[in-house]
Amino acid sequence: MKTVTTKASVPTVWTSMIFASVVTSTHAFNTPASSTIVLRPFTALNAAPKRLDSNVDGPLYVNDRCINCSACSMFAPLIFERSDKESAHVVYHQPQTEEEIETARAALSACPVAAIRVETQAQRNHRKQSPMSHEDQALGKELAMSPKLNGREMPFPRPVSTLFNETVYFMGHHNEKSFGATPYLFRLSSGQWIMVDTPRFGKPAVEALESVTAGRPPDYLILTHVDDTAGHYDWKNHYPNLQRIFHTGDLGRHNWIGDTSLESVEVLLQETTNIQDGTAALQAFDLNGSSIDRNKIGEEEVVILHTPGHSPGSISILFQPKGAGNNENSSKGVLFSGDTYSYRLSSDAMTGFPRYGNNQRLQANILKSLVHDWGSEWDLLAPGHGHVRDYSVMAATKQERLEIQKTELIPAVEELQRYATLKRW
């Protein structure tokens, strides 16, 4: 494994996928002119993708184009896991049950670089393996993304949780240029639809979106931070009335991708409190970009929180569906956290991705506020990377769930604080 620091912006397109795994963005070094990239060796730029050796035998596999974004294990954790040997995710269990087949199809569809494949007999022959069994041939057919072939619906959109079965969805169609971050879609009681971060734009993604909105265009696109904004203008061009929301903290020298069109989005959030020192309360905004008083938060179905640390302009979105909580123990809202806070399945722990952050000390304070001051408002954490964390299934009462949140927060804060003391730059 080789770590390379470059003095140029990260390329818009990873030509021939020579950059195999992006491990941090430029704001990790607080300088938009540098980036750190982990490279894996390839045989040749024009070589066919190679099946990774750590895959278990069978028709479903991951090839060496994997960028290790973990989108696959978000949807199919019983099928995919990270291989430290190859710094990639691989198939460790071939799908067998109906649920495993459906989640594997979701992973296959979500992969931003099409690194998840279904092996053909010709490919198996090339590997000098025994002929495919009838079972493997049948499995390959079931995994196909063709309803005409197997009668299965396309995997996306799909509900994030049974708790919000008809209001919050995974969009799928993860975008390589956003490092495979998870895009979401949710519906307000007014019937308006809000996208969180950008799916890979194209006809399949548009059709997926409109299949759940009944053809209604999305009303808002909230961009959690500069890393996950790729293609926002494509969605705006397709839906002219779309209102894009972004924080000014990720403009200027912190706009490391160099996309100046972000300066012209419809709603630019402005920092009005000195949150950068970690002592001020989180600033809250409504969908128009106006500040909200903390005492009036309950009146808003959507609250946008400025949560800097991963990047100066990082924001999180609190969605509180009307009628979601009829009593104090009812499950509450969803926190879309971008790269600020996440659950990491491989370590069974919460994390703030300290290796990739701009200001870990500030981010540690932000996480404390998200849980201690705001934890009673949400039960479901929906991150950009990592895995969804659903506290509603962990305890019967809200107080018990909040105590679990606080307990799980501690290692994430300590991890950020350790990185903050390293002073690597």
C-alpha cells in the first residue's frame, strides 16, 4: 500500500480507475491544494477488471475496481465485508435466502464503480474452475438487474427503516465522484420531497426517484458538505425548480473540488455564531435558510444543523415527521449526518471518521451536542458513509435509547480527540 500526497486537485474522473481507493479529501489537511490517496497496484490500464482473491467461490464477486466505499455492506452486511488484505470489500457469503438475494441486488445496483459482478461460465472457465452448478446458474439469473429476466423489481428506492417505511428512502445510484456516499430521499407531510446529497445522475436514477414520488419533481436538494456535491447541477438542470441548500463554510479555500457553481445555489446558509471555537450552540436553519430559535425547533418538520468538523461547512439534517411521536417514548426523527457521525459495522462502533476530518477537536464537541442536546429528537442515524444506526429497536423507552446513544458516543469522541492531538499538519 502506498500513500501519495499530490499538489493538484483530485481529478473529476478517475481515469481507468488507477486511483483505487480514496481515503481522505483535501480538507483533511486544511489546504485545498493537496490530497492523500491510497493506491492499489493494477496490472495494466486497459486490463479487464480482476476478481479479488478474497471473494468466496460462487457467481457473485467484487473485482479490483472497488474503491472501498462500503456501500455494498450497508445494504448486504451478510454478503459483503471489508478485506484488509486487499483494502476492498469482498463477497464472504453467497446469497441463499430471498432476503439475501434482494439485499445483494441492492448492493450490486448501488456500487458506484460497478465493481460487483455476476460471473459467467466463460469467466469461470478462464479461472480454470469447475463448471457452474445449476444452483449457481439460477442464482446468477436471480441477481440480474433485468425485470424481464427474473421478474424482480429494481432495488431502489428502498425504505431506510420500517419505522419510516413510506417517508424515508435510500436512493441508490451512488456516485463515484462523491466517493460512493449514500444519497437519501424523504417526504414531508406537505407532500414535498427532499433529496440529501447527490445520486449519480442519469435516466435510471431519475426513474427510480419518480417511481416513489409518483412523478413529482423533488423540491429540495440538501448538500451535506462539499465532498458529496458531484452532479448537483445535473439535477438542477433536469428539475429547474429544485432548491439546492449548501453551507458557505465549504466555499472559497475549503471548496477543494473547485466547483464554483456551488456559490450560486438557491439557499446558501451563513454562519452567524462563533461555533468554530466549540462553545456556541449548534446553529439551526429552516429550508429557507433562516435561523431557528432552539425553543421553536418542535414546530419545524425539517431542521438543518451546522455541524462543522469534518469540513467547515458540514451540515446535518434533522427530519421530524409530523405525528411520528404520540408520547414521550415514541420513536422520533431521522438525523442525516453526512460524514459527521456514523456507525461502522466492521468495528461495531460509532465514528466521526477522524482520519479524514478538518478539525477533529471541534467535531468532537459537535458530536457531544448532537447526542446530549439533540439526541432526544432522533432515533435513526442515516450517514453518508458507514451504516445506518437504528436506536428505536434497542430499547422501549426514549430515555433508555438516549443512554445508549450517549454510551456509544464516548469512543467516537475519544477517537476524534486522539487524532486532534497528533497534529499531523
